[in-house]
Amino acid sequence: MDIAGRSVAVGVFAHASWAQQAAQALRALGTGEREIALFAPDEARAAPAGTIAGVDGPTDVETTLGMMGVSGGELRFYSEQARSGQALLVVVAATPNYGAIRDVILQHGGYDVQSRGAELVRAAGAGVPGGTGPRPIDVTGRWEDVASRYEMLWQQHYGTSDTTWDAIAPTYRFAWHLANEPRLRGRPWAEAEPSVRAEWQRTHPADSWNNVAGPIRDVWEDVAAEAGSVAEGGRDRNVRRTTE
């Protein structure tokens, strides 16, 4: 996700005290009180530490960020982080200052959708020759459970393109389901690519492979890296099947 032109910086912190320290550092750099809001993890509806201009009174994370123009997968990411008990620091950032503000957030132990999106990118060569077979029973088989994760990955790599997530999501879904087929799951991209390309061309004869090879590879290497890990099912980046 390109940060050029962004006007809202959001930091997620494991501890509210870290967020408070980051806010203090930002104030020392000249960020005004009406440009900062802090949402503590123990408050479903928090009164911002500083009341951001245009946001009247106590409000929740989703409402505040929505009013500030944050939407889509990014909005869902921050809302989920807040619901999981993380503290959020929201800062109105003039375009020239965005990078400096984000640096302060990261230096104080915070993270954001960009840094977490980057963690989804796998090094080339992920996977195990020959594959790993079916997914474990505790790893979800529902695309709906992981769609927001891959929307983040798409935003990280292609969010500034003319394509929308709604338009490209079927491609990511195709890649994710194929990457989880027992005959292919866990194979390195170099080994699986001929089969994946052939399946795409068979099922999407009107759509050029060259237009989708990059996104499909991103998904493939993400699944392959996870499938090839002995710790699969025990990492917080795995999406587990929920009991209904």
C-alpha cells in the first residue's frame, strides 16, 4: 500500500502505555491535541485522548476511522485489532508529515496495516517439494474466513492500481482454493506454476494469465509457507475454524 498522500496514521499497540508514549513523542514533535485520538483496549467506546477535529465526543474505532475516510479491508483490520484488546492511536497526518508520524508509531512498538500486510509476503521458494497434502482439520476451509487477510495483501502490492478489490477478489479466491487442494498444497511456486497456469487458462479462457500471475503467486506462496511449517495450526496468523 503506497503511503503517498495518506492523511490518517493509525498505530496498533499491545499496551496502552506504549500508545501513550508514542502520543507524547508526537506532541513533542508538534502534533496538536486535536490531531490525536487514543482508544484504550478496556473501553468499547473511548473518549479520545485528544478530540480529533470533526469527531464529536466519545466514539468507537470503526466510527472514527470511517468518518476519517478509512474503509474496506483496512477498516476491518483496525476494528478487529481493537476488538481483540489492542490499543489504537489515530493521528491526523498532513501529507508531508505522514512518514515521520508513522516512524514514531513504529519506534514505540506499534504496527499498522502496511507493516502487517508486508508480513504476508513470503520469500520466493516457500513450500515443500512434492507438497504437504490436505490442510489440517483445524485450519479453515472457508474463503470468507481469510478474505480480509488477502485484501490486505492486495492493498499492499496493488492498492494503487485501477483495479478494485471487488474486481480482483475472485482471482484471489481461485488461487487460495487451488493452493489448498491436496494434490498441490504446500508445493513451491516453481513446481506448481505450470499446473496453476493450465487450470487458470482452462477455467478463464478469456482472461490473460499475465494479468493475474502476480496476485496468484502471492497467495500461493503464503499458503505454501504456512503449509510447509511444522508449527502450522499454532501460529496467530493461522485462521482457525470457529465453532458455531
